[in-house]
Amino acid sequence: MRAVSDSSTATNPKALVQPPLWLAAAWGFAEATLFFIIPDLVLTWAALSGVRAGLRTFAAIVAGAVVGGLLMFGLTVAFPDQTRRAVATVPFVRVSMFDHVNREFADHGVTAMLRAPGNGIPYKVYAVTAPDHTDATTFTLMSGPARIERMALSWFAFTALGWIFRHWITQHPTATTALFALFWILVYAIYWSVI
């Protein structure tokens, strides 16, 4: 872990500690495969520290996610039943999600991936459903924009919060950490009660 280097916090010894970029990429990869905690946690933490920190983390997450999605696509081509069964066992993935994604691909083609942000269906479900509807190159090219679109609001909101409350955050890193944790606990409690 390293201290934030953005100019707003670089001279403050209480600056938020940033996760390394390899962790962000690994988290993006893991969530695109079989992990179920979204990488927005690491993205929003980085975004609180400034635009540059958030953007670097955002890019690392997207890169990891695209690689993970392509791996799942390839595994589905080679082992369709086994790969889809593995994804179906991920917590909070429902069998009905596969039917929904199949209908979206049938109705909208590969642009169905851009509809994911509003429906709560994980990217991994799209990755293992896509081989029935498109090729690997098209899937990969669409994955970047789809992942960016899905996480853009998180990045923007926490970048704005970090800028508005930058002085308070740097003076109260422990309280910031506690509020951040509480926020994500509530988000997941609501999400898991609805999905």
C-alpha cells in the first residue's frame, strides 16, 4: 500500500492509503470470473483520494475485467456446461439471469452488454452466455465500454465526494474508513435482499 500522490493530499501525513494497482486489476479479473464482490469497493476508495488515483484504479479494474471476461468466454467455448454451472454457483447468481441475458442478446445483439448496469446481472453471466451470440473479438471489444459504463457512476460520485470533502477526509481518515465501510455494508445488504 502506498500513500496518495495527488496534489490535494500529497503533503498530508494522514492521507488515505491507496490499494496497489495490481490489486485493482486482480479484483476486476476475479469479479469477472467467480468472485462476487464488485470492484467498485476498491475503485470508490481510490476515487475518494482524487481524480488521478481513481482513474488509474478504474483503468486497472477494467483491464483485469476484460481479461477475466475473455477467459470465461474461452472456457465456455471449450467447456460450456461446466463453465455455466460454475458461474451459476456464484452467490446471488440466479438461473433466471441466464435466460434474461439470452433474451437480451437475441433482441439487441452484443450491445446487450451495455444494458447490464441497470439490471443487476453480473458481467460473468454475459461472458458465459456470449459465445452463443457473438465471437471472441466482438465480445472483447464490447467488454471495455460495458465495464466502463457499469462503473462510471461509482467513480464519478466518489471522485466528487472526495473533492467536496477532501479536507475533512484527510483530517479524519479513520472516520472516513468507517463511513466508507458502513456505506458498502448497506449497499450489499440492500442488493442481496433484492436479488
